[in-house]
Amino acid sequence: MMARTGTAREKILDAALKLVRAKGFSATSVDDLCAEAGVTKGAFFHHFASKEALGVAAAEHWSTLTTKLFAGAPYHLVADPLERLLAYLQFRRDILRGELAEFTCLVGTMVQEVYAEHPAIGAACQASISGHAATLEPDIAAAMRARGWEPDGSGTGWSAASLALHTQAVLQGAFILAKAKGGPAIAEESVDHLSRYIRMLFGSLQTRPTN
């Protein structure tokens, strides 16, 4: 095992990101986390009152790291808002590489296990997924306005917020299918279907005439 850099807390959080995505939250013990991080059990409980507290912190750590990743992604350079949304999906497709644990979602993995038993972790996972979805809303809203429609869904039956969350529902489902199939191919197909759906959805929005 390679030596990790950073504080003991950071090492434990990074270990959680790796192990929970590979084994699941329940199957990852405190001993596993300490061994992977190269720290003592005393160090673990110095930083985290419990394994549940570690789960909450891991979800927040995941959000911090992924926010930086997506903030610097090239799809932001696309001028048209609809094409920018589609470029986001292409970026999500492009990073479906390596082992399953390397591209699947930590918070999606955890919430499936702990939503009933550990509500605090479930809430942190929900905040992470919803927070990421919210970053897509401005582009969806702009694409709707370009066609004369309001982002709250007036006249369409759906809103910028609901479509943003739907993208995450598809992506999380794609990760589950990738785990079931043992590889990313089915997840790539799911992203392709989502992209086609969004193109058809916006193609069905007739531009509203201005008075």
C-alpha cells in the first residue's frame, strides 16, 4: 500500500471514498479504514465520533472533490445552454473508465444501504446529489427561456429543477446497472439514451410567439 499524504482525517476520508465504493458502507469496517489510511484506531475516533459520523463527513468530502472536478470541466466552455447540458452528459460518459469503484458514486452507493438505518448519512447523500443537480438548473432554465418557456414548468408540465434531478436519477441507475453487469458499457448506453431524450424533449418545445 502506498503511503498517503495529508492529515489523518484526510487520509481516512480518502480511504472511505475508495473502500465504500468498492465494498459498500456496511462491509467497510473501521479497521479496514484505518488499515487503508495507515492510521490508528485512536486517530479515527479522534476525528470521528462514530462510523456514522465518518459516513456524513465522507459524503461532504465527496461533494467538495466532485464540485471541483465539475467546476473545471470543459463543458462549461460550450456557449449554447442546451448544448452545454449535453456536453455535461458527454463528460459524464467520458469518465466512465477504469474499475467500477473508480467511477461509481460514493453517495449513491451509501444512500442505497443506509437511508433507513442512518438517516444522517442519508440526508448528507441527498444534499450531495441534489446540490450537484442544482448546478445544472441554470443551463436548463436558459434553454427553456430561449424557447420562450418559463423554468418553473409553466405550460410544459416539468421544470428545470425536475429535469436536473432526472439526469441524476438516470446516472445513479446507470451506476447500479454497471455494477450488475460488471462494466461500464450499460452505463454508457444509459447516458446516450438520456442525451437523446433531452434532445427530443427540447425539440418538442415549440418556441412561444412573443406578443
